[in-house]
Amino acid sequence: MKICFVLDDGLDRPDGVQQYILALGKWFTKKGHEVHYMVGETQRKDLANIHVMTRNIQVRFNKNRLAMPLFASKKDIAELLVKEQFDVVHMQMPYSPQFVARVIARVPARTAVIGTFHILPTGGLQKIGAKALSLLTRSTTRRIDRVFSVSPAAQYFAEKSMKIKSEVLPNAIDLSLFSTGKKLKRYSKKTNIVFLGRLVERKGVMELVKAVNNIIKTDRFQGRQLIIGGSGPLESKIRRYCLKHGINDSVIMLGHIAEKDKKDLFATADLVVLPSKYGESFGIVVVEAIASGARLVLGGDNPGYRYVLNGIADVLINPRDVMAFSDRIDHLLTDEALAKKLQKEQRAFIRRFDVEIVGTSLLKSYKSVLAKKRISFDNNTYE
């Protein structure tokens, strides 16, 4: 089968949408399918069949950095579609009228058009923007044969705010890439609380530092340390807070962590704490932490993290309640029986997000849509 993923953004950043595309693309290729990537702009040279269709400008949406495409050439899009004759084009949603909508408008009738909806806006302005985008792209949305959402939260938003009906099919993650995590020996002498993510207000890292400070004040932090991986605008504020409260020796700031090093940092953790406050439609980093062998993962009680943590209250926290936050951290570090029980549940639950499971379901959907279009293919095409 010839499959093309289409994305307004590029493939350079390790954000959730890019991880989704790349994990599925790699898995489909291993299964013998031909995978292409039609993108706004990217610098990557390590992937085959990348088609750069326009230039991107950097914008901020939903408290994230995004690349917005300029208008793509209708002629270039039409020529590529005629040349490649894709069986499936798989759009990432929501999408722009400048690029992806132009692709959809020119896809041949014989081609299956699939969409995956990824976002959950953080506030009113973002919701208004999404509704406006929905109006601008509504005529092409009708051409999409089947739409999936990566979580119930994304599904709810897609239908309520953008009038798009979808089925939940979660993000695809190659769990095997994280199962090889090794504990970092340099941190082995202490109990490790680990945070990994962008150091921005939305991710709750400042609340985590304050919760740790509360534990330190009660003398329950001996033999423990907080390890913060990631960079961002809050870095200097965190450092000043630690200096002001005299907790520098208990907080290690590592800066940016390369993708290849994430699993080892997670494997080192006695407790991974990812206290994001809002704006999460799924929670790839939560799944990665569990798959890497962390003793336990505690997440912010937002819709996306609640989904991947199976709604279990013991491992969900409102980070704004700093006192309860600190008590939960301390409890999960000291109650070994509870931690073992929760760890077992977490590891069992995330198996449904493995690329083998999600990819197989997606291929069946591709086949179903193509069958409805009465296109006859050799059965081996789908093996």
C-alpha cells in the first residue's frame, strides 16, 4: 500500500504529532508499505520520500510553538498526487486552508482520505481560533472518509467545537524503544523524583519545585533529590527560587535532554512527576515514562493524562494544590506495596498504545475505506 502522511508543520521537532507520524511511518515501512511525508517545511534528510510543499512561519497556538505554512502551490500538489497515485493520504487535524486543505481538494476519488485530530485547546482564544479554522476548512473536511481522535478529550473537542465526528484511536508509540532504559549510576545513591518536559508554566514544573520544598521543610526529603530535565523560559525562575529557599543541593537541573537519553532518565526515577495543568490531549511523555521502567508515574489531572493513566486517582494530582501535591509525592515514595500495585496497572494499561496495536487497527481502517470505494487490490497488499 502507498501511504502519505500530510502535515502543515515540519518533522524537525519531537512534538506529539510528529512522533505519531514517525512511529507509524516506521512501522508501516517495516510491514512492507511505501510511506511518504508531505509537509510544509522540514530540514530532515534522514527519511525517504519527504515532499516539502511550501515554507513555514513560526507562530504560537495553544501555548505551543507551531509552524504555519504559507500558501502551497496548487499545481505542485496536483502534480505530486498524479505522479505518486497514493492509496491513502492521512491528514493531521486541525489543518490550514493554505496547504492541507488544498491537498484534500485535489486528492483523486479512488484515494482513501483519513484524518487524525490531535489537539485540545487551552483557553477561549484558542477555541475561537479553532472554530474559525473549522469554518475555513469545512468544505474539504467533508471529503475525509474517516476521522480519528487521539483521545476522548480530543474527540469531544472535535465534535463540540469543530462539528467533526471521529472515533478514538490513540497515539501510536513504539514501546520497544523505551523498554531498554538503563538506570543512570551517578544518581543511584538517592531516591529520584524526575521531571522531563518544557520549562513552561503550563507543565506545572514550578508547582513541583514548591511541593518538593514543602517536603524539605518537614525533614522528609533526606536521601531524595529532584532531577529536572528540559529547558524553557522558567529555567532562571526555578534557579532563583531554589537559591532563595536554600534547596539547590536537592534540585538537579540537567537542561535539554536528547530523545535518545529520555529512557535512561525515566528508568532512573523512583517517581516520575509530570504535573501538566491543562492543554494535554493525550500524554505521550507519560506513556514513555511508564514504558522506560520508572517505578511509578504521577501526572497532572488534565484530560489527556487522565486518559493514559486510566483515571486512577492515586496517580493524578492537581498541581495547584501544593500541599496535597507534596503529600502525594511523599506517600507514593514511601508506600512500596501501593507503588508496586500501581506500577503493574500502569504497565498493563499502556500496552494498548503500542504502535503494533494502533498500526494494525489503522491498516484495517485503510483497507475498509478502500473496500467501500470498491477498489480492487491484491490481498497481499494488506499483509
